[in-house]
Amino acid sequence: MRMTTARTRQPTRGTRQWWALAGFAVAVFAAAALGSLAVTGTSAEYASLEQPGWAPPSWLFGPVWTVLYAMIAVAGWLVWRRVGFGPALIAWVVQLVLNAAWTPLFFGAGQYGLAFAEIVVMWLAIGVTVLLFRRVSTLATALLLPYWAWVTFAAALNYSIWQLNG
């Protein structure tokens, strides 16, 4: 049995760590589900919008987000295993809440400008999370980089749609 101090935490081992991973997965997929509960028919709405020529087809979003959400969950879990719940995971929760809020703003409310402002704040929150994760786990940081890149792309797309449909 390992001894831990208040300042440092040893990696969590055993069955508890796998339950925690399941908890992180549930949290991420709950955020995704909550974000999409407020809206239906997003494919049809997305297709009806004036879009830039570089906009991806609507079918691409589901598979991309599924992979990204899995990576977000694993990244959070890796950090939790190393340091427990602290500033890095608070930032992780904040960006996840912002992620859940974007879909209802963009699709449910059709507030493309407000959704753009929100996605910029989300992008910044992901950046803070990446910086805090970097101090704890290189792998967790690497798992968040594709998410940050996709949100960068999504922000540019959101902005373009706002300008074309405003």
C-alpha cells in the first residue's frame, strides 16, 4: 500500500480507476447528450444554411465528435489518476459545460453570433485546460489537441455561417 501526502497523489490503481474512467465517459457523453437534447433535426437545419464552400457534410460531425468525446474522457481520467480533482479538472469541467451549451445556442436558438462568442470562450477554456494538463500528463495533453483543433475549425465555420446567414 502506498502512502500519499496532501500535496502529491500517487496514481490510482485497481477497480476504482476503471469505475472512474466509466464516470468520465458518462460525464462527457452526458454533456454531449444534454447539448443535443434541446435540438432535433440538426442535419436538416445545417443543410438549409448558407455555408462556405469548405463546410463539411453533416454526416461527418457524428463520427468526429464521437472520437473526440472519447479522447476528452480519457484525458480527464488520466489527469484525475495523477493528481485527483483540482484546478486542471475544474478547467476540464468548465470547457465541457461550454461544449454542451454551444449546440442549443447554434441550432436550437439559431443565435449564430452568440454561438460564435460562446465557442470563442470555449476555445479559450480548452486552451487553459491544455496548459493545466500539460503540467500533469503529456498523453492527456496530446489527447486534447485534436479537440482544440476541431473547435478552432468549428469556430471558423460558425463565424462564416453567422456572416452568410445573418
